Amino acid sequence: MSKPINRPVCLKILTRYLLLVCLLPATGVHAGLTPARGMLLVASQSMQDETFGNTVILILNHDEQGTFGLMINRRSNLSASEIMPEVVWNGNAPQVYLGGPVALHSVRILIRSDEALPVGTQITDQVWIIDSAPGLAQYARDLAGHLHSKVYLGYAGWYAGQLEAEILRGDWHIWPGNAASVFSDKPEDLWHEIQQQLRQIWAGVMANLPAMHQK
């Protein structure tokens, strides 16, 4: 025979769960289920996918047709001059990153600039993207020696509703995006750094639960 439900215990568990949900916006983590351009997708520690495990992805676009972005922490051993020998770079050619598993022949460049660029599209504060061959050639010729930039091969993409389902499943965290993260000097450490911040945030939430429960 099954044991009767302990209603006070169930109510206490439910109350704590609701408190967690209510506290999330105050933690600074954008934990809603609506990704947006300029935000980061951070693979959860439970992510099993070999392609996306331990990745951080900058969202370039999110609308009713789907989502696409660039993995920003998978550095290659190539420079832009090796994959685009026809492009003349003003200064040293940028480092190349694996932007994602889709369309590996495609090339995009992210640029850090405080001011508007004559070519490209702004993704978030100080982060710009160029995804056309003429625009990239213009940037390489006129601006490359003066601004920080990174080149990406391929991209990551989701059809409509797919990313939301993966977030609900617990595969991704949504994290505020900024130029410091995108242009980190140690991109291989970025995933671990954000995971550490997530653990600290959740520790703070859990520490506040008893006090919130007593109010």
C-alpha cells in the first residue's frame, strides 16, 4: 500500500520551488525562455552532445523562423590569411574559430568597436559582425590593424521552437552577452568561468531560501 501524501511537506517543497523561480530575475541571470540577439547560450554541465558540450554561443539572431549564432570559445590553429589568402590584411590577420557545425565553408567576422563601423551590423554593445565577402575585404583593408576582431567558420542553428525545447530540457543557460566575453583573451576558459558564476549565483539563491521561507 502506498504511503499517504504528507501535505505539509509537499507544500513546503512547492513553496521553495516557487521562491527559486521568483528569485531568478534578481540573480542577474537572464534565465527566461526567450533568447535574444547579443545574449549568450552556455551549455549546461549535463549537456551530452559532443558538438555543443562546454560551448558558449553568441546569439546573432532569434525570431519566429529560428535561431542562429556563433560558438565563441572554440579556437583553431589557423589564421584568417590561411583560409582567405586572397584578402589583404592591414596588420596581423585575426585568429580563426569554429563558429559551429553548419556551413563550415561560410566565413564571418566579429569586431570590437566603440564607434559605428562603415560596414557591418551591431550585435550588442561594442560587438559588430560582417558576414559578406565585400564587407570583410573592406574591413581587412581599412580597419583590421586598428580594431580587435575574430574570424569564424560555420555557425550553429536551430529551427523554430527547437532551441526553446532544448532550454526547457536543461541543455542551455542564457547569460548576458558583452564584448569582454566575446573577445576574451582566454576563450578556452570562458565556459568554466561562467559555470563558476552560475554556481555562485545558485549558492546565493539557496542560502536565501530559509530567510525567504520564514517571511
